Amino acid sequence: MAKEFKNKMRDLMKRAWMLVKVYGFSMADAMKQAWLVLKLKAALKNGIVKFMYAKLNGEVRTAWGTLKEGLIPETKGTERKKNESLVTYYDNEKQAYRSFKVANLIKIG
């Protein structure tokens, strides 16, 4: 349990520093955004979640997505290195995988 908590905190800090360096967030805002992304990823693994993010064209998108094993199709070719600046999810409305930048997450629920 303690090791799992330590790993989550390490990931949280790594993501927060990335937001500071890449997107110019203040450390306080970066921590808030990193927590929001951490909560979203945990919720996505438990079921279908409604969340909002800003698309690259500036439009705000409301999405219903999941990462729960029984609700998504089997994936092939996952040997790729994960991009830490993106959140990838399975969109239940579009029936396809989608992603967005961690800096663009607006709200969960």
C-alpha cells in the first residue's frame, strides 16, 4: 500500500513539473491540474466517466470515456512508449480511442 501511494505521488510530481516546464503553469496550478488528471485516470479505470476538455481548435468537448477492461475492445500493438503529456481514453460515443493534452482537462463529471 505504501509503495503504491509513493508511486502515485511520484507520478503526480512528475506530471506537475512537466506542466510547469512545457506549458508555463505556476506550480500551484500545475499541482491542481496534475491531481485532476490523476483522479480522471483512476475514475476511467473504474467505469464510464463524463469529463470536459478543450480541443486544440479551442472548442470545449464533453466526453464519455472509459479504460475499464470489460468495456473496451482488445488492443494490439501497445509496445509504444506512452506520451506523458497526453491522456488516452476509449470514447463510448465515438466507439474509438481518443486523447487530449493533460493541460487541456477542464472538469470531471
